[in-house]
Amino acid sequence: MALRIVIGDVTIGIHGQDFSYIFSVGSGGMESLYKDGKEWLYRAPRPAFWRAVTDNDRGCGFAFRSAVWSAADRFVRCVKVTARMDGEEIAIPLAPANNKYTGKETCDRFEIVYTYKTPTVPVTEVTVSYLVESDGRIHVQVDYLGKQGLPELPVFGMRFLMPTAAERYTYEGLSGETYPDRMAGGIPGVYEVQGLPVTPYMVPQDCGMHMQTKWLEIVRKTSLDNTDRGERSSRLKITAEEGKHFAFSCLPYTAQELENAMHHEELPPARRTVVSILGAVRGVGGINSWGADVEDAYHISGEQDITYGFWID
């Protein structure tokens, strides 16, 4: 079945059977993802450059050396948007060129590409492409442009902020909490995690990372819709490209919320689901006591390109 396209002044709506998406020019990203009876976005997804600082990040001075990525994580700016229907580019900004559209346009494939600039010195760019297929599947392609002089990254990928806390999530990948230099104990398999657990480190910090993931399915009952009684669980699945994998974390807090707390009782009530789908993750180090830097193989160079993709089903 073809996609129905509704083009407004600053948004483009994509509609099909049991799904509806809104891409915003003003917000600089995907503004709504309605699927399986639920709205899955609280804010437009943005590129992720930062993780909550770990004890070892502090000890080896990494947080100081790479602090610019904390600002980029919060203040990256969308500077360009392009869109295509069945490969044919449509005008953006939309008004007044959108006056020719009737709201009854259809296509088999819709693609929109957002280009972001970072508040770094030097400035670099990230492009995020959403390709919507006629069956509602979305392929997300994420590309980081490396620039000489930029410091190492803690992580790189996309972060999705969902309106309410998830009931549970299931994934295929390595068991337990794993990082690039902490995977030896991870056993490949399919695992279900109840709720959104936060690892009880003495000081809240980055946690819950899962490496080499083939797919992730998030389950929610609640929503911000007052007419939704939460009687049925809804699911959203994120799948790696064929033959590839991604890393992810699924937590009730943003990196900034974790860093603001010195103790777990200082964390706010769990209201939302923060899902990071990552193409690159820095190791945690700590080989020769906490404070030792990460081995070279587990660094993420800010001077090299990073590219990866995944599917939203």
C-alpha cells in the first residue's frame, strides 16, 4: 500500500496502515512516531555524542579532555533539510511551494535528510537520513564527519526520548552490561529485561550498555494520552542492518540527569524511556585500577568518519 503524504508549512506527515509519522523542519527531526497504537517520541531524536561520566572517565581526565561533546549532545543544530518522494526532491523550506499539494499525494518511498552542525572548534557535521518504506519500516542512516583537531568521543549515535517509562525490553545480543573492553563475559542470546534498571553504582553514572545487538524490542503500556487506559502493551522494534550490529542502552534517565545526582536517591522519578542506539562506544578502561586510560583499540577518534544504520519496525 502506498504512503499518503501530507505536506504542511513546517511539517511532512507520512501515513499508512497502523502507523503515522511526522517530520519537522522547525524541530529539525522526526517529531512523531505513532505505531502499534502508541506515540513513541517525546522529543525529536538528535545525534548522541555524550554518555554520563564514569568514575574512570573522571580519573583518567577524559571528561575534561572531551567536555565539548557534552555541549554538542545538548546544543547540536539542524542547518539543512532535504526530502524526496520516490526519488524526486520536494521544495524545502516548504511554504509557499507547498501550496501546490492537496494532502492526497502518495508515494512508495519517502526520504528526508537532516544535516546538523556541532558547537565545536572546529565545527563538524552529522547527517541523519530517514527512509520510509511503504510497509512503514524506517531505515535510519547516521553519518559523522571526522575533523582534524576534534577530541575523542564518548559515544556516537542517536538518542530517542519516549513519553513514558517502558514496561520491559527484549534484545538479541550479549548478556548483561557490556562495553567494548568488557565483553568477554557476555553470552550471545535473547534476553528480556523487566523495567528500566539502573546499575547501582555508588555514584550514578553511565550504565546499562549492551554491545553487539542484532535487535531490540521495547514494550510500553502507558502513554500521555488520557484516553489510553494502558490495557494493551505496544511494541517498537529496532533492528540492525543485515550482518551488522549496534550498541544500545535503555534507561529512565538522560546523561545529564544521571550526572546531576551524587546518590541514587537524588535521581528524579522515572517518567520516560531514554533509548540510545549507538554506532560507536568508548571503552570504560580501569585495567590498572580506576584512573587508567582506555586501551587504544577502544577509543573513538573525533578525527575519523563514523557511519552506521538501523531499521525501525
